[in-house]
Amino acid sequence: MPWKETKVIEERIKFIAAVKSGQWCFADLCRDFNISRKTGYKYLKNYESEGIDGLKDKSRKRITQSNETPEKIVHLIVSLREDHPSWGPKKLRPILKAKFHRMKQIPSETTIGNILRKKGLVKPKKKRPRVPQSLFPFSNVVAPNDVWCVDFKGHFTVGNGNRCDPLTITDAYSRYLLACEILNKTNAEQTKAVFERVFKNMDYHRQSNQIMDHLLQVRPLAA
């Protein structure tokens, strides 16, 4: 019957002890221990060269890798990185290919990245802090001008090289765009000026609507 995994070493020791006693035929012992003669000779050879440790199962992991990057190339990658700390695998690989064009095989970007990581030349990316859930939900909007939404859309550079910061003001109920202004700076002075213009326009339209409502309510005089 097959050997139990927990008693493999004990069974192999018993097998070697029986062989060393010289009282039994080697082939019969292999048959009794349910192993082949080839395996029996392997156990005997390992025991004679390494002792009890030779009877233990050895790792089947390969000691060397056939596609392992040569140490010379690793040294070149590390040297380039140390000379140019801001260069990553995408930039290092083309430079290696151009500078050492006779090199038969250039490592891939992934391999170069792994080499830099093993050598401690790559800093781990900082995790972005989680945005906490808002404790103040949006207000209940039931009519125009109840709530306005104000947002800076993020700066960008225009064709002449100047910085542009778009500011938008919208009505939360109607989604009407009340203002879309391009600011040079997101300071209080420029932002306040936009709001003042919007408030003046809103007041002007409110007065105009009141006048129109009043005119529509006036009846024409009799002839």
C-alpha cells in the first residue's frame, strides 16, 4: 500500500536499515515497501552521500531561470537610472536599445520595472486619501434661485501660455447657466466681481419682469 505522507521519512529510514542489514534481497525489499528498484537505489545513494537529510523530499523549484536577465544588463539599467532618477522603463528601454544596438535581447519594460523595484530605485505610489462622505446632503430645491451651484472647473493653459480658471454659476433647479467666466486667478477679488455682475443682472431682470407684469395688468383706456 502507498506510504502515508506523515510517515514518508520513517518508511525510508526503515527501508535503508533493512538494506544495510543485508538480510533481505534488494528487489524483495523494494517490492515490500511498494517502490521501484530505481527509487530504492536513489534513496540508498542519497543516504550514503547526505545521511538522513538525503531522504527528505527536495524542492523542485528551479535554481536558475533560463530567461533571467544577465547581470551586465542589470548593471547598465541601474547605472542609467542612477544617472537619471526621473527616467522610467518607457524611457530607459529605447535608450538601451539605441546605445547598445548590438545587444541581442533588450529586456521588456515590465522586466526593467521589476529590476528597478528589486534594487529599491522605485518609490511606491502614494495612496490617495479617501474623500469622506458628505455629512450635509444637497438642499431640497423646489423653485428657481433657491440654490445656486458654483464651481471652478480646473485650470489649464491657453495658446498664449496664460493660465485659465473657468468659473461657472448655475441654478440648481432649472440648470440654467447664470455665468461662465474665465479668471486669471481664483482669488476672492475676481470671484466677488463675477458674483456682483450676476446679482446686478438678476436684479435688472427682476425689475424688468415686474414692469412687464404691471403693464400687462393695465387695461387699455376706452375710446
